[in-house]
Amino acid sequence: MNVQPGIYRPEFPMDRNFTMVPNALIRDTDLNSTAKMLLIYLLSHKSGYQILDDQMMRELGLGRHALRTARKELEAIGFLEMGRVRNPDNTLGAYRYEVRDARGYFSPVEDSPVERSPVEDSTVENPPDNRRLIPKKTNLKKTKVDNTVDFDIFWFLYPKKDDKPLARRSFEKALNRATLDEIVSGAERYRDDPNRDPGFTKNPSTWLNADAWENELLPDRKRKMTNAEQGALLAAQYRAEEQGQLESAGARNFELESEWGSMVRGVDDE
């Protein structure tokens, strides 16, 4: 098996300067928009094209967390098999992506195994001629489609689903103040906070408008005792006080007995 890093897939009739996507894939309800976009993006490259995460995030407009989530989803269904390639010095190198036709949406060219795809003359520095790199510096703003994909990621993670249209508008404004990674990481931190009151969760729009992704974990909550627990505590305190009084009385009796004994012995001596 070829163990070089890069993207590997069978040859499809859609190859050359266009990427044709089956309607069935676009309408597949088991894949979210980000996973579909990543799969189409991988299919747009020639077999053997070596790619790095930073390039994928830049060209897809995704954060690192969103990219990892999309890859895991494609792996779970069977569209993608991944492996980390080791360099000659035993350090970890780039990923190897094996793109599979998990549901028969494509018609691969006959007798075109993945291993036949060459890796020569296909590196990040020397991209194939069927694509055009987007410059690192660009003035293009995120499109509405991109924001929709990002919002779906946030909406999936946030622990309360309420007022979705309002939350979407707040989310789009929040993207002008923070990155998707910052917002998503903050939502996960808030969702998993052990000190968050399970009976109260902020509305997503309220959380976004307050820039709450910058918040740290909540302080430890002191749990309010139940009536039974309060009663047991009072009973224990009463028993302790009663025991203390008995011990004090016993000590006083011992002192009196000692004094009486001394007086009796003194009389007898006379």
C-alpha cells in the first residue's frame, strides 16, 4: 500500500477542471454542511496532492475544531480513511486521506485503484493544474453560506436551543469580534462547566451578545442543604452539646468528691 501523505481517491468522470457532485450527496441528511463541503473540497484535488491543515482551514474558512469535526463525521460514515504518515526521522508528517465512495454516489473509472494515483510532482509548493490557490491575504468577506455552516456548528454544541433566528443574528455579529474557534471553545466550556446551575442556562443570543466565550469556569457552587440534611445537622449539634454538658457535670462532680474526701481525711487526722 502506498504510504505517502496526500489525498488519494479513484478517478471519476468529473476529473479535469471541474468537480461534479452527485445530487444524492448534496441531499444526504446524514452529513452536515461542513462535512459535505470538506468532502467536495478533497474531491477537487488530483490524487496524490499533499495538503496541510492550515491550507485547508484558510481555503475553506473553517477553524481547527470545525475541520476536525467534519473529518470525524466523514470517517464515521465511511467516506474517508485517514492516517498520519511518519517522516524518515520518525516525526509525524502530513495526513494521508483515502477518499471512499461509501454509498455508491460516484461511478469510478474501471480498474482505477487508489494506489495507482501517483504522488510525484504533487506537493503543497507545486499544486496541480486543476485548481487555483486563494491568496493568503484577501479582502473577501465571509459569505452568508459560510456563516450558516459556522452557526450550525455553534448551534449543535450550545446546551440550550432557544430563539434560533435571534441567535443566528447575534452569532453573525459575534464573528466580527471573535473567531469561530473562540466562540465554539467558549460554548463547549460553558456547556461542560460542572459549576453551571443545571436549572438555568443562558439563551444563546444573550450568551453571544455578552461575549461570554471569554468567560472562565464558574466558581464552585455551594449546594443548599435539604430539609432532611438540615434536621440531621441540628440533631447532631444538639447531641454534641448535650454530651458536652454531661461531661462538664461529671467533671464538676469529680472535683466536689475530691474536695469532700480531702475534708474527711483532715478531720480524721485531728
